[in-house]
Amino acid sequence: STSVNKIQSGKLDVDIVDANNVHIDTLNFIKAEGGKDEAILWEPGCRYLTEGFRIANKGNLALKWKAEINKDNIVDGKAAPTAKDGKSLLDVIEFYVVTGTDENAEAVAIEKFKGNLEANKTSDDVYYIKGVMKTSAGNDYQNLTLDGITITVYATQDTVENDSFGNTYDKDATYPVTDAASIAN
């Protein structure tokens, strides 16, 4: 007889953290240096960034991740508690992921952004969510509020670790495998 070595499954564990690797519960949009005391009011053409955050892989598997806005809070295409007369600010605010605070930093539409992260690592990049209100937003969007907006990060295994035949065994892994964090704003 002979024994077989230990069989252990991998672990996916992703988190949204600050510069000190502490979990972030809430991200806030921020104003420019000269307007910090002003209220954040959205109007056509305005652009706001959230505070910066990093992605932490606290598991032992490499992962790929993506983020979504209000996945569980949409009813008929609108953020459920905020739509009024069929209008929602989600209709006229586009969200992007950026890795810099420069006005012209490259922005990737949040629904198209995908990140990768090795096991037990925290992203070197600091990410920001950029919201841009469409210039086409008309008077129908005045006095609306978008409450309870959430950003959810989803992760699944990445094609990094090898089995006996290579590293492509998980090439078709789908989202969501792990609902990592919900961040309210």
C-alpha cells in the first residue's frame, strides 16, 4: 500500500481596503481642493472621484476581479428607492474605474474593467470610481437622489496555478464566485 499526499482546496478571499490594508465600508465622492466645503451636487458635465482604494487578495489562489454598480438594487433598470416618474440618476451618470486622480487619467467603463491579482497580494494600483453626469441630462433629473448605491466586487480564480496538465483548467471560470464586498455610498 501507499499513501496519497494531502488534498486541499484553494481559497478565494477578496477585499476592498485602504492604504493601511484595512477594509473600507464606505467610499465617498470628493470635491476638488478649493471646494471641499461645498455640497456635492451633480449637474450635467460634472465629474467626481471616490476616495482611493486597493484590492486585497487574502486567499491562496490568484484571482481575477470585476466591479458592478447596484447589481442587487436595480428594479426595471432603476435603483429601486430612487427612481421618480421613470427617471433615475443611474440613467445619466456613467461610472468608470481609474488609477489616477489626474483629470485626464485613463478611464475604463466599470462594466468593462477587469483586474488580476496574485495570491496573498494587495494591488499596487490605487483605484478610484469616477462618476460622470452626461451633458444630455435634462430638467427631468433635477432634485433626484441616488441613495443606497453599492459597488460590488466579484472574484473568480485566474489561470495562474497549474494542475497536472497546465494552468488552463479554470480558463472558463465565471463570475460571481465570491461576492467580496458591498460598499455603500
